[in-house]
Amino acid sequence: MKLQISIASAILALSVSAYSEVEVTGKYTYEYSAFDGQGNTIGAASSQAHEKYDTLKSEHSARIYLDGDTDLIPDSTFHVELQAFRDPGSIENYDSQTPLTQREVLREAYIDTNHNDWAIRAGKQQVVWGKADGMKLLDMINPTDFSEMAQNQMEDSRIPLFMVNAEKQLEDGGTFQAILSQASENKFAGLMNTAPGVRTYSTNKSVDQGHPFILKGIDTITGKTKGFLNIAPDMMQFAANMGGFAGMLGPDYGYTTGASLNQWQTVPFFHIFTDTATANSTPYYSQFVGFSTSSLGQDSAVMNTAGYSPTNPNAVFDLMGGTTAATMGVFASASGSEYRKNIIDDEPSNIAFKYNNTTQSGTNYSLALFHGRDVNPTVNVFWEDSSGNRLTTASSWNEDGVNATVQGAQDSSNDLGGYIVAATLNGSSATTSKLVFEETNEKITNIGGAFDHTIDTDTFGPVVIRGEGLYQHDVTSPVIDRGHMFVGDVANALKMVKGDRFKYVIGADITAMTNMMVSLQFIQDRNLDYVDEASTALNSHDSSDFMASHYSGHRKYTADMATMHITNNLQKAKKNKEFYTLYLSKPFGSSGQHRWNNLFLYEEGDGKWNKFDVEYALDDVTVLTGELNRYFGDENTQFGQLKESSNVQVGLKYLF
């Protein structure tokens, strides 16, 4: 941050005290949006649904642009963009200016100068390398604020960074560009986006509560009721009080009323949900419902009040039925959970290069290389002791020797077995521990390229064929191990694993109906290190073991970061995910002074998003705007899950 402040102060000083002439322009924007229907968003503040036309945002922003020549550096100019922002109807952290988001005060501040044959732009800025509709493939330097998904214009949602950007014209007609930049991460609703410098957060069920654009994958991490960050303390509270209820297991397990956790430590937890005390009686689970709701609250997602349902889960124990009482004892001794940001954003850690040229046949092409911090954050999960030492999880198989009756049938091995997970450090059991969720931006390498070529046709006139491709090395993806999840080993069940991906887009642009631009795109995201295999959590035990037989079928797989959720069995990702887009844009009015645009995106799996927007110029300085965003399709897709966030928006722009 010290580097950023120094650079910004220097540029502002140049713009204020060392100039020959300063041009001041600006833009005031007001946008009001409301929900397009009744519903309950993923990040809803409560179980009560919003009504149709309830306010989504009421946003005021004013931007001031300062441009001029500086006398301190010969033949140099400067540009500064300042922003005032206020949305009184939004939730905390989204209602006013926040650094390193689309709402920050200092949007841009840079100097343009020349040195030898290099054109140099130094300061806070945006670098635009990609040209795809509705996505940012080659825009790999600046992060994006996705707090309103992709609804905002890219130049507004893109987050400017401090960098040195140098470009040189080459003798072969091409250009070479080199960039050294600050690093920062994409901003997603639900990942606690607050000012840099404030880096650690204790469990907080109100963070981003009520934000309309929280995705299921984010809700799984930090959600008020479905997020593991907030579920973990509830599990710990539940476990701490479970000993007093051990007697409910009854004589079927050879234990007497009042038995402690240690006395039935190897009993798989799903017995509480599925077994009955006597023939034709209700499951033990029903005896826990009152405890779970009264002690944890109706919003708790630890136990499913509708009954144990591993195939149709709605609570965390639906996924963790094999967790033993011994493992619950580890939870009982834990001190809570914490979300921690360990993001590198105060050093110039990104370096990028780009080469542009044109072939003799008229094909424009570019090659790009980036090495630095990934704009997509990684969230790692681990246990930590009270001194801040990271713990590992150890597992052991225990034969309890109890002659137990399981759902009315004698267990052939005369034992239930037990898969016990404990937080350990150097072989010693941790008496107190904390479950930590740490957000980082890991080092990656991107290699990409783009091309476009114009073909003259008799039917469609000029047709522009274009494409972009990006190979990514060491990017992280969530890998879920349902075997470890089944037995309560959360740290090994939720992993961010490094791997390689390849993304590409092929598009075609034509002009139809005199002056309407029509653009079609095919997009594919290929995971080159996709995981889908049997979990090895219980491989050392044969199927005659009671736990192993109940465990069979659990897998280890790459999860869909955008949609994985407790309610969809922590959904598996597709190895190759495809998208299709259709973009239309047409001016209208006597002199083409107005314009409407429509972007339709179809996502494999039946997710859909349609954005229609229109600009109507009242005069040279006043523009009325309107927008309709409809999300629909399968609720477990990236866009279909936002059905209840569909909205209509009106606005005003005034230029000065």
C-alpha cells in the first residue's frame, strides 16, 4: 500500500502543481434497479422473500476527469479519474467507496511519456487485451468486481491497478508491450471484500448478508446458514453437548444411559439418524430435533429437520453421516472458525508481455504471456492451534469389539468399526484448535493469443472471424473428497488443487439490417487436470467392514466452483464446460443518436442470462438508460441459480 500511495501522491502533485493547462470533465450517473419478481436470493438476509419491484440498488456516482500536460516531464501528459460513490440502499461494504473495487475514490491516475522508442504509461490504469463478448479471457492483468455479476460495463467493473506499461513499435510493423503491475484479486459478493490492511475476520454471520449476487459456491464457504465457515461453530456447539445425549443410543450398542462420547466413540453418526430404539419406533434422530433447533436456532444447517437424507442433502450431516463420536469430540474441543485474507496487493508482483502484428493476408494476431498472482482467489481450509501453528489431520481405524445389533441385524464382524479423525501436530493431539478458511492469490502462468480476420462475402458483406485462447498453468480448482467428508475430515474433504486449464472462444461478427451488429460466439473451458475417481479414504479396509460398506460409492472429484452447494451434493464440475452467446447492437433515431443492445448467453446445463439495455440521448449531455437482466434455467448452473436476482433498471447520465 505504501508504494501505491507514493505513486498516487506523485501523480496528483503533478496534476495540481505542475501543469500548463488542465481540462476538467465529468459524468454523473444515477441507477435505480428493482427485483423483477418475488423470490429469495441465495444471499438473502432472512427466509422472507423479496417482493416484485423491491429495491435492489439506488446508486449515485460522480466521476471527475483531469487531463493535461505536465511541465516537470517534457512532452508528457497526465490523466486522473476520481469517483464519488453512494448507494444508501445497499448493504454494508457496498454502500460507499471501498479501495480495490469498482467503488473506489481514485479510479485512475497515470502519466504518459516517451523514452527513446518506448511509449510509457506509469500509474494506476486499465489494460484491455481481450475482445470477447460477455467474458474476459485475455484481460488477465486487471481483476474484476463481480459484485453485480457481469451486469456492469467492463470499463466500470474492471479494477484499475498501479503499473508501468511500456510499448514499442518494431521494425517488422508489430508492437511489443511489457507491463510490471501490482497484484489484486477478483471481488465476489460473499468473500468479505473490505479495505486492504484489514485482513482477518472472525466468524460473522452478517457478512454480505442480503447481497443479491452471492453464488452457491461462495455461499458454501461463507453463507449464513449453508457455509462451512458458519456451520463449523454450530457443529462444535452440537458436539460439545452431545455427550449428554449418548444414552439415547440405547442397549442396541451395548451402552447404558448417560454414556460418554468416549464410550461409543466408534459408532458412525448416521446411526443417530437411521436406527430405532425399538421395532417400528421413530429414529433416534427425532429425539435430537428439539435439541438441534433450540440450541442452534432454526437457521442452523447442521441437522436436517426434515430427516437424514444423504441422497437429497439439505444440511451438513447429510454429507457427514459416517462421522464418529470420537471425531465429534475433536469438534467439541475446537475454538471456532475464522476467515482470513492473505492477499498480496501491495507489491509489483505481476509481469506480462504482448506482441501484436498483421500477416500479409490481413490477419491481425497477438501473443501474450503473464506470470504473477491469479486474479481468481484461492480459499484453503485447515486446522490451526491456539499458537497459530497449522495442524494436519490424522485418521485411524479402530475395532471396538462390541457385539452390536445394526438395524435389527447382527454385524458379521462383531464390531461397528470406527474411522476417527483428529487434529494433530507432530503426533500430538490438539486440545484446542480453530478451523481456518484462508483466501490467497496464488502464482500462475498464462499463455494466450488472439486473432481476427475479415472476409468479404456476397450475402453478409464483411464477416469478421475472431478467436482467443488461453492456457493457464497452476490455477487452482476445488476438489471434493466425499470419503473424507463422510467421516468428518473437513480439511481433507475441501481442497484447492493446482492444475492446468485451456479456455478459448471462437466468434463471428456481421452487419445485418443496414446497421445492426450481430455477433455469435462459442466458448469452452477445458480442465486439463480434471479429477473424478474413487475416494481412497477407506481403501485399506474391505467391504465386510461396516463403515466401508456404508462408505462405498463416495468419490473424489473436481467441483463446480460457481455452483457447488450442500443442497446439490457439492455438485461436480464438467470437464469441458461450454457457453454460447448471441449479441445484437443497433443504433436508432434520426441520426443514430440512440442505441439498444441485447446479449443472450446459454450455459451448458441449461443456464441462461439475457441482458437488454437501451440508451436514449435527450441531448448532447443527457442520456436516459434502461436495462433488463433475466436469469433463468437450471438452478444449479452459474446463471440459472440467479433466477431470483433478475432485475429491471433505469438510470440517468449527465456529462459535463
